[in-house]
Amino acid sequence: MTIPVSGQVRSMTGFGSISFQDDYGCQNWEVRTVNSRYLEVKWRIPGYCRRLEHAWEKVVRSRLARGRVDISLDLRLSRPDVVCPTLDIIQAQGILNQIRELAGKADLPFQPDLNQLVHQTSLWRDPAGDLPKAMVQSLGTGLLMVLDDVQEFRSREGCILRDDILARLERMQRIVTEIQEQVGQRAPRRLEMLRERVNTLLQDIKIGSDGASLVLDEPRLLQEIALIADRQDVSEELTRLSAHLEESVRILTELADSGRRLDFLFQECLREIATCGNKVQDADLSRDVVAFKAELEKCREQVQNLE
């Protein structure tokens, strides 16, 4: 089997981290990815960056196809003024005026304690919408850098998995070829063995007063053998199996998002080889079927980690 490798297969397991300094402070990004059927993104970022999550998630989805992704940002600011929350002065003044009016009507002294405004979260506006444009761009650059780093990790892991699966696909193709050869060689022998068994049975059965043996009806025997051979024929299954293996190699070497496609094809391979095992009544061929299933099961385990 010729295996030209041109695709970029990636594992869903990966780790990436970057740190760099800009005019606003030091960004420390970290990304961890593990297996998942779909893409799940979890964020651990400062509260003033929450409004950027939606835009950032689009960036992540443009780079990653599957896996659970945990992204954390530790931002050490050198300019605290850029994220300083702002007080809603109009609303705060209105509250003070209402309390002052209430105190006047109740003829009570009123001395406002402005320190209490610090605890009134509703009076403070989240600074995320007011982050400097240059800072937002710098944070976006940091995110792209850490995604590139984790993709390099996932690509290296993917190459290891790809090579292992390709080696197993080659072994499975050799097993299929051996089964095809053995099936072709054993057909004439099965025919001769069946004829001998039928002759032996007929000779043991005596009919009539002279004890004559039954005579073999060759056309009828051939008809029955044809029916048995048809029930045990696995040529179609082996042809489809070979096609599935060839397609698996193409997907693995030419496509980046190969995980789900291979998972489906390997299920089809399992169905075809199971049918072969049920049809073929031969100890040697059964051992080949078991060997094929063992390799296939290892491939199915490995492909669960491919993106």
C-alpha cells in the first residue's frame, strides 16, 4: 500500500503557553485541550475582558475543530487607569438627593458617607467596553499566538498517532489479502472434501434386497455445493473492506479533520470483518479475522484522539 503523506492530522490533546510584554502590561496565556466529541471552550480571564469572549470564541473556532479547550489569561497590568471602573455620577447624585430629601421631610440630620458608594456595585460601570483599542488588539494577538502554539503541539501528537494508525492499516490490508488468497485456495478443497463425505455416507446406506449402495447424483451435489459456496462467499465483504482501508489512508494523509470520518469508516470495517468471520468456517481464516479485529480495535482507540 503506497502511503503519500500530505495532510496535517492533529491530536485533540495539546498544551500551549505564551508570555509577552506590551505597553499595557504582561500577558500570560495558557491553553489546554483534551478529547471531546464537539468543541467546548472554557474561559478563565479577568472580568474586564468578559465582553471580548464572544469575539475571541469565534477566533478559537476558526482554529480548532474539536476538543475541550480551557483558556486562561493572567494579565499583569502596568497601567491600572485603563481598566479602572467608572462611577455612574448621575445615578449616584440622584440617590444622594433622594436620601437628602427624605431626611429633610423627617427632620433628621443628613451627612452622606461617600465611602458607601464603593460597595454599591450597580453604580460602577464595567471598564471592558472602554478598553483602549490598542490593548484589545494586543490581547487578540496574544490569543492567536497561544492558539498557534497549542496547534503545533497537537500537530506533533497527531503525526505520532497518524504513523501508528497507518502502520496498522498496512497490516490489516495484508491480512485482507491473505484471507482472499486462502479463500480462493480452499474452495476446490472444500468441494472435494464434501464429495468424499457424501460418497462415504451413500456407501454406508444399503437399499434393496441385494444391498446395493445409493449412487451419487453429481448435478444435485454441484447444485448444493453452489448454494453452500454462495452462503460462505466473502468476496464482496473483502472488496468493501479493502476499499474502506484505502479510503482511511486517503483521509488520514490528505485531510486535517479526519477523526469523525475515520471513526465512521472503522465501524464499517468492523461490520464487514464480522460478517466474514460469521461466513467463513475455517480455523486458519478465523485466526486471521481475530488478528484483523485486534488491529482495528487499536485503530479505533487511537482515532478517538484525532481532531
